[in-house]
Amino acid sequence: MTLDFVPLTFPFRWLAHPAIRGLILQLIGGRGFLPVHEAQSFAYEHELQIETDYVLAVEARRTAKPPRLTLKIAVSSQRGICAHLETVLRIVPLYLEPVS
């Protein structure tokens, strides 16, 4: 049996794209910080199709307290918007200073 559509994809999958991954690293402050997955939501408007090009429109917002990065992504094709995704990443420093 061959499917002509792509099964639903969780938003975290889209974050692995090199351009989005680079944006995340830049906005969290570089390699000294770790983006920890805190929350996600997604709504699919249309099925994803095999052999179709998609455009990702990304809106990123960083907040200071608590340190978070929120990414809102619209996935579209020639058919229009296919999905709305939102991911919240908590920004955690990799190296904490010892408490005196």
C-alpha cells in the first residue's frame, strides 16, 4: 500500500531544519545555553503531500523572565497555509556559577 500524503509531523521536527536551528542558537545566546522543550501546539489545515515544496514563515520572540524562546511557524505550500505550529523553549545555561 502506498500513501499519497505525509503522516502528521510534530512541530519539533520542523525545528531541525538547519536555518531554524541556526536561528534558535543565535537567539538563545550561542552554545553556552541549552534550549529545553517546554510546550508545543499545532493545528493542521491541510494534509502534507509527498514531493511538495513547503515554505516556513518563522516568528521568534525571546522573553527574559523566565528566559524563553517562543517560535510560531506557518507552513505553507501552493495550496496555502498547511499548518500553524508553536513551540516554547526554556533557555537554560549549560554552566552555572557555583553558589558561595
